[in-house]
Amino acid sequence: MGSFDVKVAFKWLLNFVLIGMIAGLGAVIFHYLCGLGMHYFLDMMAGYRPDAPAGEHALLPSTTTPFNRWMLLILPALGGLFSGWLVYTFAPEAEGHGTDAAIDAYHNKGGKIRSRIPFIKTIASTITLTTGGSGGREGPIAQIGSGFGSFLATKLNLSERERRIMMAAGIGAGVGSIFRAPLAGALFAAEVLYRDPDFESEVIIPAGISSVVAYCMFCLVYGWGSLFDSPGFKFQNPLELGPYILLAGVLVVFGYIYVKVFYGLVEFFKKLKVPNHIKPAIGGLCTGIIGFFLPYTLAFGYGMAQNAIFNQVAISTLIALAIGKIFTTSFSIGSGGSGGVFGPSVVIGGALGGAVGKIFHLLIPSIVTHPGSFVIVGMAGFFTAVSNTPISTIIFVSEMTNSYHLLLPSLLVCSLCYLLSQRFTIFKNQVKSRVDSPAHAGEFMMDILQTMKVGNLDHLIKKVQCVSENMSFSEFKTLFQITKQHYFPVLNANGEFTGIFSSNDIREVIFTIHIEDLVVMKDIMISDLITTTPAQDLNTVLHKLTQKNIDALPVVNETNPKELIGLIYRRDIIAHYNQHIQGIRAAHSTNQNSDPA
């Protein structure tokens, strides 16, 4: 048995290492393609050379092309036209931000992702992002990693559960490698699936193994170290928590605006009566118009966030960057372009944090001594506000900026942002918790039944024929012959509920001769009552039914236990639970069927 367990563990280890290697290779290729695209499109054609973060370097030497705003205006539209044709011709699922598609595959499609998706997503995202479209890398790389995990599980004929785990491991590996944050990548893959602060626990270790392997592969090619550099900020003054609390409020407000603008434009482009592959070009043109006036809102924008950390960007520019980035991202991705939403969120949050930090530095310089620390905390808080992933985001930003001394203010701001923003999310395919996931339907019967109160389910409470305590058995026999009822509540002369008996309880009497007129129903009934009330949940009711091995339970008034409302039956509870599960599956199946096959 021990040897068998070792073999199984070794087999799974190999699978997760292989997923990490492919995801790491995918990250290397995707990063390389993005470098080429930035050189040949933005640099060579438009003369635009955005600053890079400290952990990234230009793939090729810069050209001598002079800066051309007009080319920058039309370039995102050209990129959108080509990427739109590519996506809608070969893999419509690759539109938009890929992380949400991966979440949908986990919950609703048994972890299945078509094998062509990673390839189409890679090319389409490269074109969208390197022609000026605003987006991030986590969406494309999440679909690359998860796509291979799904492909490998299918080839090995693994179960649906195992395929979901391998798919999620691919998400963690891809995201952890390309952002150089392996721990955060593993936690993100387990946390991003749910709106509640819930983790898919069976995903964390597999995603951790894959993420470490992918991270090592990526860094062997592009060098070790964090994506951003920081001066080594330290939190040393509790009074600084006041400005951080206000920062959380600002981040939540802008997070709400971001989600509303993003999905408002998604709906607008869905209703727009033009061919689907043209829509990203229209979105790209709108992006280009904004970029004509605010070039730094195009492409990735990490360089601006890096400069803000070192307090090198003016307040007005930071505010313009945050607002402009909200719209360029919404136009680029919401129109059907391909890219992620984590990267732009980091830039938007960093810009807002930088602006708030600089304002407080002007007002109270003795308390807010380093505005750059607000940039880092703003990055974490803003993405938490729009994604409901507080824990992994704190680790993400700490690893990306190599700044672990800001964990305390980050924890405060992310906690507040999460609590204030639970009503919206940028990932629409997130479900509330494991109980609500179709992937776990049937596993949490107790948890689901605990959410259902007897009083809210009137159709489960059956009105039944009651009998009087003084009714003779011969009278009851006449009633019994014309009813299919098996449980009979007993009422006294005042109409109060005093007992109950079942058809099993009368067996002994019904076959005894000459006592029919001597026995009344009070002699047969059970007066040691087990009841329920409208306030109790169905799990408690089912537990009582099971404990006493009975099929029905009287429902009585909470304030007056002598007042009978009706009976609730075990079979009706089970039927209601099954209908609830089928409803969850049907609702998600509708969403699934609305996606192109």
C-alpha cells in the first residue's frame, strides 16, 4: 500500500512538473512575442517607447523612428482588426480576459478547454497588447497554462475532478511565472474561483509545484528578481493608517467605476450590429483616440507604475493615467480584444495610490514620508476591490515589488477594499463559494440545506387531515379507508395539537377484534412530540427525521407549540434539494451554451 501511494504521488508530481514546464515555456514565448511586437509596432511604426519596469529590458535596440501620434491613433485599431479576425474565426472563446474564461471552464465545463485556445489566445493577445491595446498578461498566460493542464488530463483519461485540478495548476503556473510571483500564482489559482474569501484547497499544492517550475524556467531565460524595484519602504508610523484607510475608499470607488465601465462597454459591443471581428477594431480606434492625448495609457503601463514608486510622476498625470487606463482597457478588452485585467488593475491602483500618497505627503509630510509606498499598497487594494482575491493579491504585490515590509498596511487596505466591494467583480464567472459551484454540486448537501428555512418553503408544508383525541377507532377506520395519508396529527377539544400517530402504530389494534369502540385515538397517539418550526433549517429537520427514523415531522408555531401548521415530509425535502441542484446546473449550463462551441 505504501509503495502504491509513492507511485501515485510520483505520477502526480510528474504531471504537475510537466504542466509547470509547459506553462513556463508558454510564458517565455509569450513574453518574447510581446517584446518583438513592442519593437516592430509601437517603436518602429509609431516611435513610441514606453518605459519598462526595473525587472524587464528591451528585447531589441530602440529604433530612430520619431514619435508619431497619428500612427499611435490608428495602430490599436489595426491590431484589433487582425486579432478580432483571428479570434472569431478560429476560437471565439479566446475573446476578452482569459482568466474569466478559465474560471468558467473550472466551474461549468469540467475543466475542459479546447486545445487550440492557448495558441489563438497567445497570438491574439500579443497583437492586441503590442499595437497599443491596454491589457495585461495574466489572462492570456492563464489560458495557456490551464489549456495545457486540461489537454494533458484529457490525454491521460483522468476524471473530471482531476482535470479541474490540473487546469487550475496551469493557471497558477502561468500567472506565477510571468509576474515572477510563484507563491501568489499558486494562491491566486485557488482563490480567484470564488467571491467569498474561500480557497479551492485541493488546488494549492499542485499549483504551487507547477508555479515553482514555471517560475524557474521563466527566470532562467529572462533573469531573476522581481518585476518592479522599490526603495525598501517600511511601515513605522501607526498614524499613517489614517491616510491608508482613505486610500481604501478611493480604490473602492474607482474599482466600482472600472467594473461598471468595463461591462457597460462589453454590453454595448455585444448589442452593436456589426460583424464580431470588426468590434475589436472599433474598440481599438477608441483606445487610439485616448492614446493620442494620453500615450502612457496604452499597452502595459508598468513603466509608469515603476516611476510612480520612486515618486517621479506628477499628481495630475497619475490621475489622468488611472482614469485613462480604465477606459483604454475597457475599450480594448470589452470590445472583444484579447488581454488580461490584472496588469491594468495594478497600474490603475498604483496611479491612484501614488496620487493619494503625494497629496497626503503635501498635507502631512511628517506622517506620510514616502508617497511611493502608497503606490504599492494601491496596487494590491485596487485589484482586491475588483477581483475579490485579498490574500493572493497581497502576496502578488509583495513579490512583484520585492517589498514585504508593507504587508501590514496592505492587509488593512485589502481587507477594507474586499469588505466594501463584494457586490461587484471583474470576474463574472466567479461563484460565491464552493457550495455554489456546479463543480461541487452534491458535495455539500448539509451546507445547502442549512441555508433553507422551513418558513420560506410553504410548498413543503402539507396541510393534512387531523383527528380528534376522542374519535373512536371504528370512526377512524372509516376515515382511513378513504385517505392515502400515513401520518395523523391529533387535536384536543380546544383544537390544540397534542399528539400524532402513523399507519404503523394502528397495526396492532386494527387486527384485534371487538375493541374498535373501546379505543379512542388518544390511546394510540404518541404524545412525546418531536416537532419543527418555520425558523428551523432543512438540515435540522432532516437530522430529526433521520434520528427517529420517521418520514414526516409536524411543523408548529414558534410562539405557540400547540398550534399545528402542517407536516413536512422527508421525501419532499430530498426532492427540493435535487431541484435546487438541478437549477444551479441548468443556470450555469445556460451560460455555457451561450458561449460559442
